[in-house]
Amino acid sequence: MLKYSGLKIGWGVTGSYCSLTPFLDAIKKIKDEGAEIHAFASPILFNTNTRFGLGDLWREKLKEISNGNLITNISGAEPYGPKTPLDIMVIAPLTGSSMAKLASGVTDTPVLMAAKATLRNDKPVLLGISTNDALGINAENLGKLLRTKGIYFIPFNQDDPLNKPRSLVAKASLLADAVLEALKGRQIQPLIY
């Protein structure tokens, strides 16, 4: 039997373009182990071209990983509460902006609406932070989320402490194990590596 067989996993993408590829690779491994992936992204992801990839490329990759289950608006994400519940919602990468909104209860994107719907169903939300200000202006929001029931984290570290001393990035290679622990109601340890 496949490790993730029968699991319906939401995957939310909130920018942080430099971290997208490692998380895409990690989600693909979970899919290959039997999970059904539902992708959530804000339209801005597809309207932005960066040195890390073109918007159209990201749209196609998210469609492919989710077998066409790509939600790009709030009204499309709302039914994932009562009508089409997920077993777990993963947001990776999670930008500082989206982290602040989530900590404040703001649901103005499909990703945040899916997270709210998942928490409402008493299912876990797993966060993979990737932001240059997690240990700066967003430290308070990180603290709020660390102590919020139902929210778990992919272990993270400072990716470049000398040049970016406030930056934290989750370790994408630990996403699969973090999913299994969050589904059991446990935070994978160590949290900081």
C-alpha cells in the first residue's frame, strides 16, 4: 500500500518564487505515494514572471500536480470546508505577507480561504515558511501561529544568517514526514534545524 493512499491534500502556494521548485518536488513525491492533490494559488502567481519561472509555467505545473484541481479564487476554495473537506492543507512556500494575514484571520486569497476551511473542519494546516522577515516584523505573527491549535510547521532555519539575518526558510525535504506527523496531531521535531 502507498504511504499517502486515500489522503486528500490541499497545497497552497503564496509566492516566494525562489522556494517553489523544492516544494513542488516534495509534493510530487507525496502524490506519487498515492495522495490526491488539490492546488490553491492566487492569480498573481500566474501574472508574475521572475528569474525563477514564468507565471504560465507555474500554472501548468500546479495543474499537472493536481490533475486539474487548481483553485484560483476565493469562491472556489470555500467549498473545501463543509462540502469537500481536505485531510490536511499544506501552504508551502508561505510568504511573510500571507503569514501575517493568516495570523490575523484574513482570508482574502484562495489559499487562506482553504486554510480557514480546513481549520474549521478540525483538520491540520501545515506551513512551510519562506520569508525574509520572519525574525523581523513578522516574528510576532510567527509566534501567534506557533501557538495556534491545528497549525503545524515544516522545520525551518535561517537560510543565510549573515546576509539575511531575519530570513527563515522551511526545509522542503521534510514536508512528507511533517504531513504524517501533523495528521497525527504532532509537530515534527526538531522544529528548527
